[in-house]
Amino acid sequence: MKVTRLMTEVTLVIADIEAEINGEIRSCPTLCAVIKHDDGASDSVIPLNTPDGRPIFLNMENVIKH
């Protein structure tokens, strides 16, 4: 394994995320990456684990609008 690039525009945060699980709205602290955009667009918040705690890769398809 090797590092190919460091992404300096990304900040790691713990966000309280709400998700519907089995028909119920639940809230849980979730590790997220926040990507700042220079063009004035709102920051992208990307969860790094699923609501049940399984880790996932940073993927722009998982952006949460806030």
C-alpha cells in the first residue's frame, strides 16, 4: 500500500446524522469528510461509515446535502 496524494482540502468531523433504519428515523454520530469548495458552493459532507457503523470509502456519490 502507498500514499499517492494528500487531500489538504478535506477536514474530518463527527456529525450527528439522521437516517431511516427499519422504518424509524434514528440519529447517530458519524465520521464524515468535509470538502471545502473554492467556487462558493456549499461544502460537501461525505459519511465514512454506514448508519450501522460499517466503514465505507470516501465516495462523492455519498454526499449529504446540508
